[in-house]
Amino acid sequence: MPVEGFWIFDTAQVNVELISGHLTITQPSEVKAYVDAFATLDDMAVYGDRAQALITRARDALL
């Protein structure tokens, strides 16, 4: 999981916020790396009932 936050602007630019600064990435191969990372995170995301069930299981494990 990336530590930094990033924003993808089309396929031309990625802005990355780091703890110590800010990057603007425009090199196509580097932009693709962030697009691919986002796709991986998107595939892992859950919504709605599945998200609620995941949250409930996590909460119950802590009780």
C-alpha cells in the first residue's frame, strides 16, 4: 500500500504528495505505474453490503 497520496490527471500527469514534499510526474512509464497501482487498489475495494460486512467482522474481532 503506498504511503503517499496521489492524484491521476488523465494519462498525462500524476501529482504525488509525500511527507516531505510534492512531485509532479509526467514521464509516461512513471504515470503508468500509478495508473496500475490505482487499478490494483480499485480491484481490492469493496462497497455496500460487502464493505459493511468487512467493517463488522473487523469490529467484532476487536471486541
